[in-house]
Amino acid sequence: MRFIFLFISAFVFGQQTKNVDFTSVSAHLNLNPNEKSISGLVNYTFKVLKEVDTIRLDAQNMEFFEVKLNKKKIAFLNSGKQLLIVYPFKKGKNAITFEYKAIPKQALYFVGSIEADDLQIWTQGQGRYTSHWFPSFDDVNEKLIFNLSVGFDSDYKVVANGVLKKKISTNQSTTWQYQMQKPMSSYLLMLAIGKFEKQRQFSKTKIPLDLYIGNKELSHFEPTYRYSKTVFDFLEKEIGYKYPWKVYKQVPVRDFLYAGMENTSATLFATRYVVDSTGFEDRNFTNVDAHELAHQWFGDLVTATSGKHHWLQEGFATYYALLAEKNIFGEDYFYSKMYESIQQIKFASRMDSIPILNEKASSLSYYQKGAWALFSIHQAIGDKAFKKVIKNYLNKYAFKNVTTADFLSEVKKVSDFDTQLFSKVWLESTIVNTNIVNDLLNQNKSSKLLLEIDKMKSKPLIEKMDFFKQILQSDQYHFVKEHVVNQLRNENFEAKKELLQMALNTKNVQVRQMVAYALPKIPEEFRLDYETLLDDKSYQTQEIALLYLWRNFPKQRITYLNKAKNWIGFNDLNLRTLWLSLAIMTPQYEGDKKVIIDELISMSSERFEATTRQNALEYLIGFQLINDEVLINLVKATTHHTWQFSKFGRDTIRTLLKNKEQKDAFIRILPSLNEKEQIQLNRLLN
């Protein structure tokens, strides 16, 4: 039976894409946080262009009820992966309606709980995953208009694609009705539900910009969204094509799988970018903000036909994000980022034999090398011609699917640029043409200096000392000075002491941070200088400085712990978890050790995000502070939806199981775990 389903599915797929045009879908959805389920009533409209005998929708592990064709009940097949309707379809308009229910294993995530007052529900459909929570189309070439109506508890806000047309409240429930006006691919469908607050701004072209934030993080709103409107206004003007949707929304969600995701008209992003003014120095949202916004044109408006052409989305978004940052932070920033990325590309090219025009290309190729490819075209044909190419390209292929050839044909129309040579150099080869790269980098004074510093790597410090002093005492861009400090890592301390002092004296947070990282072993004579790093307005600098000082100067540990006692850090509590760990490891510290240990153990629980939990577990296990609660929290990590955290949990348990006492402890806690956790632990035990 399974073979028959696969055969029908493959046949129908090819038949349907040519002969059937799905135009719109409307759905009313309900979500059950206790069951972690979704159910709904769905109505698809479509045109049959040529007679077919089967229509299919991608639907992973769903139940279907009341399936109707043009309001009449009809027989259907449910393969577990697709809903198939076998019927002699004639030319003309049709509608399919049905009810469904699913408990998705992926793509729809329930984070936190109502009881803990931290429930969030959100989706991540990029790739072929939306069909796990909504019956739809895994094929990115099938575009249609989506309209979602979602019912949920009135204490929460619901966000979906498109314009909010209506809110209807009854008792404790509210129905949110969202409408799109233009077609889009299913992987760009989204939902986000949580206790958010919203502030609305407007672009210069009067597009509503709805900026959401958790209701407990309102004080972080300004630093988080500091440049959002600036980025929007710049990109709309730079791209030269009016923002293609009626509204733009941005929502930070807990334990998101990536930095951000460009769902049509609504970006979801990780809460690690929700920062205060100090956190802004180390991990601000600006680049992610600009990258995901650029995708509203490159990816959402025009969508690559397949993974082979994925650079048309990621390379474009990466490049335009850098142009937006260049507008804010300056040309030196832009060129330093281009320099940084090409070094990564060169290093990867030693082992990476898969070029950009391949579905199996690396993210580095799609994103960074794709951006470099665009940069090379932009510089070669000039700004005016490049903007004309982009405008023509978007106008011609709006709401359609594209290939690399489509884009390059637009380049050829406005210039005599050799697109064949370009493709061979940038898209079909993994070799980096150093001459082309250096010519582009030499256009900027800062990146030109970076190349000069690179050439000095093998020279003795004495030969480059004066040059380095000159840079550190100049008004050169901070990244150039960081590069100098980085090259001092393996030098003798006495030889580099003066340069390190100069670097600290720059008063630049980034340059001083590089000094913090460059000295894991701190000489006593440099202790007072290094201690000044503890006062820098940077949670990252404070974290590394506190750790290195604590390691190097045992007699000063109480002083350092007292100074950092009330530090919190980013929203992942990086400084607090470090402080708790160091306090536990300092015997002479007079605080209540049990209270401190209990707080660290609590940070390894489900009350916190994955990064906080992993940091706490690493410290607890490293210090051998292992009890049943710690082991239970470690097992819970193995069932987490982020692969990095779940892998950490599995790998750590495998290591602990080598110890018989720990193995017995894991067996002891088995009955206290839920079914999913027991399955994971039993796999590891066996």
C-alpha cells in the first residue's frame, strides 16, 4: 500500500503542477497548548486548466474530516504525507473544504506553559515543513493567497501573515482574522502567539511597521528596534521597488531555531537579539533585521525555483543587509565585514568542493559568497546600472519563481558585463580569485590596511612594531586595531605589553574586548590594567574578563565576586550563570552555597531558554554538582526542538553513562520522566 501511495504521489505531483492552479486558501484555526495540537476548517480554491483525475495537498501525519468538493462530500485518501482526492476533474473553478487535526512533531512549537505564564506558540516552515502543521504545498513554485483566522485565549496576541482585518472577542476567546492580498509560497506561512506588546511605526511610504516585544521586556524595546525604521526606509529606496506587502511585523520568540526567518510580511527572530543599551554593543539586531527584511523582496516576492538557485535569496539578503548597515555604520564597517567574510570563504574553500549553483552548497557559499558575487557585479557595472537591473528583475518576476539565468539575463540587458565569466568565477567554482577580491578590498583604506596586516603575519614583532603603534594611536577604524591585537596573541608578553596598553587606551569597546580575549594568562604587572575591562559597557567583555581574572588571581577572587554579585548580562543570563559557578568554586566565598547551587540548578530547568539551560548544565556537570534534578533536566534537553541543545544533552549523557554510579542514577530517575523522555534515555542506556 505504501508503495502505491508513493507512486500516485509522484505521478500526481508532476500532473498537478502543470494542470492545476491553486489560487487562494482560507482557514479558521484553533490551537490546544495542553495537547500541543492544531485543528482547523480549511477552504482551498483552484482552477483546473486541463482535465486531471487527482488533486493532492502535502499533509504530514494529519487526520481529515468532512472533506468536500464544491460543497459535496467526496472520498479521499490519506497517505500520512498527503491528502489525495481522486475524481475526474474538469476544466474550471473548484473549491475543496475539509476539517483537520494534527499534533506536529516539528514546524509548530509550543514553548513554555500557561501555568508558568510564559507560553509562546510559533512556526518555522522554511524548507518543506509547513505541511506538518497546515495542509499545504511543499513545492515552492506553488504560490497562492493565504487568509488565516485564529482563535485563542484573549490574554494573548496572535500574529499571522498579512493585514489584521478583524478581531472578534467572546468571553475569554478572541478570533484574529488576517488577510493577504498577494500570492506566496507555503513555506512562508507563519503563526506567533504570546503575551506581546506592540508599537506601531510608519515608514516614509506609510507602510505600518508593527514591532512586537515580550510584555516583560518593554524596557528593551528601543535598543532592540533602534534602527528598524531606518533599515526599512533605506532598503525600500535602495532596492527601488516599493515594499510588496501591506504591513511589516517583527516578533521575537523564545528558543527560535535560527537568528530570524522572513515569513511573508512578518519576521520571527530569536530573543537573543532583545537587548538593552549595553547588550546592543555585542549582539544588536540590526544585521538580522536588515537581512530578513531584504528577503521580503528576495525570497518572498521573487522565489528561487529550487535549492540550486538559493543564493538568489540568501546572497541578496546578505548583501542588502550589509548595504543597510553601511548606511548606518559607515563604509569602513561595510568593508571590514566584506574582508571578514572572504577570509572565511578562503578558509572553507580548502575543503569545500561544492559551488554555489548546487543544492548541496554550504550556507557560507549561499550567504557570504553570494553576497560577494553581487558586490562584484555592483562594482563592475556601477551603481546606476545595478539598481536598474534589480528594479527590472523584481518588476518582471514579482510573485513568481526565478532561476540564476533569469537574473543574469537582466544584467546583460543593461550592460556588457561578461555574465558567463562571472558565473564561472563566482557561481561554478569554489576557488577564490584573490586578484579580483583584493582589487575590490583595496578601494577602501581600512580593508587595504587589513590586507597589509595580513601580509605581516610571519614577520617578527620587532619589524612591525612601529607600524602597529601607528595604527593603534591613529583614528583608524576599530576593526583594523582589533586585527592588530589579534596578531599579538602568540607574542611574548613583554614584547607586546606596550601595544596592549595602547589598545586599552583607545577607549574603544571592541578593541578593548580583543585585549580581553588575547590574554588568557594575565601577568601580575598587567592586572590593574586588565581589571579596567570589568567596567566596560559590554556584557561579553565583562564575562571573559571576570573569568580570566578569577583564574589568574586566586587572592583577588572575593573582590571580583563582590564586584560582579549583581551582574545579569544578556537575556540568556550569561553573567549571572558565570558568577554562580565561580562563587560555587571559591571555597572562601561566604555566601550561602546551597542557595547559590539551587539557583544554578534552577537555571538548567525548562523555565529558561536553551542557551541558559546549557550553560548552567555545563557548569554543574563540570563541577560534579550532579543530583537527580540535574540529571532530569539533562534528559529533558534531549527532547528539545533545537538540535544543538538536544545533541549536547545526548552527548553529555553518553559520557556520564561510562560511570556506573551515574548510570544507576539515570536508571533510578526513569519513572519520573514522561514517555518521550523515557524513550530518549532508554535509547542511550541501551
